[in-house]
Amino acid sequence: MQKLEYDPEVKILKIRFLRGKSVDSDIIGNLVLDYDKKGHLVKVDIMDVNLEDFIGIADHKKKKTIA
């Protein structure tokens, strides 16, 4: 299970890997890594993400692969 969610108001991109409940977190720069009780990575939050930056990168890569 992998789910992406973006909140443009606070500019947070959430990537959920497992359905488990988060019981512990590590903060590394603009990343928040959430773990379940067994230590498995449940979710990653990436703070201060501008989605338009990602769209621009994707468009740029498409143009390179077509050419």
C-alpha cells in the first residue's frame, strides 16, 4: 500500500507506506519519518514542498526522454 497526499496550504507531501499506527518519529531536516511499534517505516512527511517544482521536473524529464 502506497498513498501520496499533498496539502498545498501547509506545503506538506505525505507518503504512506503502511496502514499501521505511528508510535515514533524521527525529524531529519524537512523530513518527518514515522514508525510503527515494530520499527517499520509507516509514513514520510516532506515539509515545505512546492508541488509545481515537482511538476516542472517531471515535464523536463519527459522532454529529455522523448528527444
